[in-house]
Amino acid sequence: MTATAQGRPETDTRLQRLSLNTATTKYWTLQQAINGAVRAGIPALGVWRDRVAEVGTERAAQLIRDAGLRVSSLCRGGFLTAVDPAEQRKALADNRAAITEAATLGTDSLIMVVGGLPDSDRDIVGARQRVADRIADLVPYASEHGVRLVLEPLHPMYCADRAVLSTLGQALELAAPHPAESVGVVVDTFHVWWDPALAEQIARTGRENRLAAYQVCDWNLPIAADALLSRGMMGDGFIDFDTIGGWVRDTGYNGDIEVEIFNADIWAADGDEVLATMARRFVDLVLPTAQQPPNKNRSDDNPG
Amino acid sequence: MTATAQGRPETDTRLQRLSLNTATTKYWTLQQAINGAVRAGIPALGVWRDRVAEVGTERAAQLIRDAGLRVSSLCRGGFLTAVDPAEQRKALADNRAAITEAATLGTDSLIMVVGGLPDSDRDIVGARQRVADRIADLVPYASEHGVRLVLEPLHPMYCADRAVLSTLGQALELAAPHPAESVGVVVDTFHVWWDPALAEQIARTGRENRLAAYQVCDWNLPIAADALLSRGMMGDGFIDFDTIGGWVRDTGYNGDIEVEIFNADIWAADGDEVLATMARRFVDLVLPTAQQPPNKNRSDDNPG
């Protein structure tokens, strides 16, 4: 029943859009993640910068390329809410380095986690404005390097400490002043599944050509002691992947689907078993709507 | 410096809009909460149904009235997402009982926590529709009893298990089909502070005459092991009460301001000390914008 039980894993076309985000196998080195993905027949990696730093960017790019894998995204840039000008300059320099890294790795998607409220600051309106200003600072450099800044709305429970960007609608507003090829957005089911405006805003990502990445994992309860580690394997929690996946498909998105799970139990498990489960759940829960033809209820499909 | 240090607490007019929600002093009986509020010069109570059940509704109403206190709201009705028809009927019966209780207690505000996803169900769109249907079922009974159903958007981290109603905008949409005097909304800072649409949606509550209650407490980190107990005393966390309070004031809202804090440390502390801190923080952090005249930047105030 597992994906890898059906002959050589490399030939399982059902996995052709699946990407392993290296955060899912936190204790694997980059080389181990590459080898694990190859063994499991997973053709792409979403790579965190700490894994790239292990071997250096050029070498990381070569290792991934030599293994025949794609890089679906680089995680992550961002943390742009500082008030202090020196801190702002430092953040911009770090983001420019991340842009260069993404280009070297051969991905055009740099995932951006924008940052929370700076120490002792409660001015969320001001913090959001600074994010807009810093994105504007970075767009020319990203554009020169052929890299897209991919804005990630995070679950509102991370608003204070990780991202004042809390909804997909807000991400699209933040992206709006910039060309679609320079600033996109990512839909991560964990962060946005609860949003009553989700159907409408996902459709809008399609109309505005902003949907750059789709990440899947589940919402588990109870919330973990470290709230960051609350993510679950698809199927273990409350998220309706069929419905959200259908909305994503209807935008025309046909790119990689990354599985990014921060979860202490998954991190403690055997990596190959995690990837086998991940591939099986992907095929069972995520792929069905991703594979269907787009919803035919669109006006441009009406014969009348 | 405390509110109670300035003469007889009963005469401190700065506390005239402050209401103690009985959840803040969880281990106090109704009688203890009444006595504590009187000692602290707090003129109103937001009452939970378990405290009312201790003595019976008629007796609870009399005790509160005899102490010279108001009831700012009854907490709570709701939990309307059941799929099973028998469960739905049970929920409706329980909500009708809560409506009768509110009327007997002399408050027109029944706070509604709508409920999360039923067991093993992931259809959030369907759950939200059932909430809309059950609200419609309840409106005539509420209206006959002069009670307003006050819809409470809860923080999205409670979407799976407590309330599929997650934003103020969604609450206003849910209220829209019904008369404003029958269905209102509550702004609870803890639940909505992160919302990028908050300014706009609070202003809308004013235009649509839906703002029935204002509850304050802070957003603390880390999220508590029991996520329900993450609320903090105003000033201990990340919320900008000045800004949100100004938006609320500008709607014309001049009713009670309830302090409702679920927090194990606050529950373990001496109740009178909690009320003294609460009154002081209210005066320092919440009252300043609540007392100012409305923002003069409105178009109808422009001489031109």
C-alpha cells in the first residue's frame, strides 16, 4: 500500500509533484535528506538555509542537482519588522544573501516569514508598515536575481513572535504594489485552513498570478507545548485537504507541493518511515483533488 | 496608586464602565464574586452560567441586584455545530434556556461561542453553515425575550475545537440577515488583536449597530499548555489597548468593558489582589482612549 511498494520508487509518477521540506526531517543533514528523498522516490526538496550552510551554497546546489532532484523553495528570508535602522540594514543584508542563495540553488522561490513584534513593541500597525517598506527595499535585488519573494501568512497564533502577516488576503495586499513575478504568496494549509475568506483569497491568488507555492501539513490538537511544533502529518488532524486542494487546483497551480512538518514526534521517528508515510498520505489525501481537472463551474467554461 | 487607594471604591467614577467577568476569578462562588466586586468598586459582572446554576437564576438575579451591581452579559450560549439532529435539538433547547436566564438576570447580552468541528468531521464550510442555520432558529425566541445573541469570534487557534467563527468580519456576515437588536457581536481583544482587517471591521460594527460588548485581556506568550488559559492581564502581553480602544470608542460604543481572563496563575492568586490589579490596569491602559472624545478625523466633522 505504500508508494514505494509499487516497483522502483523513481518511477512512481504519483509523486512527481511531491517535495520534502528539510524541516520535516530536522535531524537529517542535507546529504541525508537528498539520499532519503531519492530512496523514497520524492523528486524535490524544499531547503532550509541551515542545511545549505552545512556544505556551502555552490556545493549544496551541486549535490542536489547530481542526485537528480529539484529545489522547490528556499526557506527562509524575512524578519523585517525591526525599528532600529542598524537592525533593518542587517535584516536587508541577510535577505539579499538569501536571494543570492536561492538563485544559486536554482529555485525562484524564497519563502518569507516576515517577523513578529520587536521587543517591547505593541504597534502592530507600524510593524506591518515596516514589512511593506522592507519588501519594497528588497524587490529590485530579488528581481535582478530572478528570485521571487514568496510571502507566507502565518497562523495568527504566531503574530506576536514570528509573523505579523496573518492572512492570505493581507499577503496579497502586501504583494500588490509589486510585479507578480517578483512577489508571490504561499498557501500553507496549517496556517490558513481556518480562514473564512480562504476560498475567495485562493481564487484571487490565481487571478493575480501570485500563487508561488503550496505547502501541506495538518492542524493537530492539543497545541504543542512549543506552539511551533504543532504541525501534524496530513490526515492526523482537522484539515480538509480535498476542499483546499480543489481551490488551489482551480487557480491553475500545478507546481510542487511541499510537506513541511515541525513536530517533535515526527522528528524522533525514523526518517525513511516518515517519508513513506508522507508519500502515502500525499497520494491518498492531497493528490486526488490536485489531479482532477479544474472545477467546471467557471464562467469561461460555460457554453452559454 | 491603586484605584482602591483613592477613597471609598464605590465613588471611583473611573471604574463606572468596568465589569468583572466571573471567569477571571474562577474559584469564587457567585456570592464571593459579588462581594469582591463591591469591595473593589466594580459596578458590573459578566456572569457564567455555572455561577448562576449554583444558586438558581432568580436568586442569582436578586443577589446581584441587591448588591447594586449590573449584569453586563451572560456567558455563554452556542455550541451549534452538531450534525446529528438530536444533538441539534439538544443544543437549541440549551440555548433557549440560556436566553431565558439572560432575561431573568436583566442583561440583554448572551455571549455565543459557536462551537468547533464535531468529532471526526473536517467540513468547516458545512459547520459554519450549520451555525448560521441554528442562529436563525434561535433569533425569534431571543427576540421575544428581549435578548441579543452576541456572536463571539474566537482566536483561530480555537477553530477546530471551540469556534468555527474566527474573525469579526465573519461574525458580522453571520449577523447580517437578522435585526441588529437581535444579533450583535463582541470584540474580545485576545481573540481579534492580530486581525489585519480589525480597524475596518470594528468601524463596521458601529455602522451596522452590532457592537454589543467589549471584552479586554492580553495576549501572552508562550501559549499555555492548555491553550485556553493563555489569556493575560492587560499590560502583560502584546496587545495595543490604546489603538483598539480608540477604534471601539469611535463606533460610539459606551457600554461596559468586561475583563475576562482564563489564566492558571491569576486563578491561583488572591481574588482581591487580582481585582485591584485589574482596576489599576483598566484605569491606566484601557480607560484613556475609552474616555477621549471620538476621533475627529471623520468626514462628517470636516468643516469643508
